[in-house]
Amino acid sequence: MCGGRGTRLDADCEKPLFPVGGEPMVARVVDALAASGVGTVHAAVSPHAPETRRFAEARDDLATVETPGEGYVADLGVALDAVETPALTVAADLPLLAADAVDAVLAAHDARTADAREPPSLTVCVPAALKRALGASTDATFERDGRELAPAGVNVVADTDTETMYETYDARFAVNVNRPSDADLAEALL
């Protein structure tokens, strides 16, 4: 997912193209996905990020899906209509993502699918305390079993009503670059 405006980041470029460690965040995410067990990688782009669309179209290892730019949920729905499910969805603002972390999510989904009639959707979350300990911004949290969790921006979406969760303490899922301070943190952790 790389079609958002990125207004909180207040950068001179589109959010997915914001450099972390000298490389656009979206390139880091695509490289992690390409090195993982994921099959085809699609970039969900929107009219709000024309330079990101051009970047995605220039890559041989990346297909694009045009979304209307009506917000994350609406754009996600359009993107999912264009691909086969279950599908791994990843926000472009996770510059610390690596192939082994992606593969851990896929393995968790496979484990939950093994005993299920139909593949469940899977939401990846990190403890909100981990985000705070790292100094990462926390925009959304929820309570589960007495723990405060934050969505990581990574999900496996299946065509089912069954949902499950994968909770991880892996800091690579805890740093979504939404603000300049998050970018500084990502740089430091690289």
C-alpha cells in the first residue's frame, strides 16, 4: 500500500519515496517482499502519489494496482479486488522490514490455516509498550487480553470472516515512519 498522502511526515517528497538509509521506503519494502516467500508483489498506488506510481512502474519486479485515493480502507478494498486472496498486505512505511520477518508472518498464517476449513485473515500487531520503548509514534492501539497492542501495517487478508492475530516483539514491525521522529528512529535502527 503506497498511495497515501503522508501529511504527518511533512516531507518534500511523497511518503513512499521518503528516503531512509539513502533508499526510498517503498524500495526497502519491495526488496524485503521480493526476497521473501511472497509470490507476486503489487504496488497499490493512487492519484495522491504520482511519483510513486512512476517509481513502481519502472521496476520489473513490481506490478501496480491503481486505487482511487479515498483512504486506506477504501483503497485496500480496490487493491484486494485486483489480486488473489489470501494476500499479504504491507504498508510502504515499514523501512526496517526484512525477508525473514515477512516469512515469519507467512509461517504464522500457514500454521493457523493448517487446521482451519478456510484460511483466516491475520493481523500483525506489536505491543504498544514496544513502540513506546523504541520511541516510535503510536497512532492506533487496542486492548486484547489485558495488553495494549498496535497494528503493524502488515496483514494477510483472506476471503473469510475468520480472523486471527500474530503478536510479535520484532522491532522491525514497530517502526512505521509517519513523522520526522519516526524517520530518525528508523535511521538509527538501521
